[in-house]
Amino acid sequence: MDNISFEFFPPRTPEGDAKLRNVRAQLAALKPEYFSVTFGAGGSTREGTLNTVMEMHRDGLSVAPHISCIGTSRDSVR
């Protein structure tokens, strides 16, 4: 199979969080190269993105966050 990746939007509700966990477990079985998580326009989902990325990383998945520089300080990106 060719390399493949999957992109997620961070969930906004507990129900969405549970659904994302279920979907990513199913997709992980396809052995993607990595998952990515969007950051939202102007960083609107910043906290959700970072929480989702950290959880996926703890679960042993290769994950890459989308990081927007608009409205974001250099220190907050670090």
C-alpha cells in the first residue's frame, strides 16, 4: 500500500472526543504514516488541537499538529 495519512479536526464535545477515539483506532489498523490535527482559522482550536495531539502521541501514534502563526506568539509555539 502507498503511504497514507489521515487528518482530524479536534473534537468540540465529549461525544465528538469519543467518536474521534473510535475512528482513529479503526484507521490506525490501516498503518498510516501519520495522523495530523488541524489548528483552526487563526488558532481557533488551538487548545483542542494540542490536547488531541498529545493524547494521540501518548497512545503511540505518529502525529503532526497544524500550527498557525497568525495571532500566535513565538513562546506559545514552543
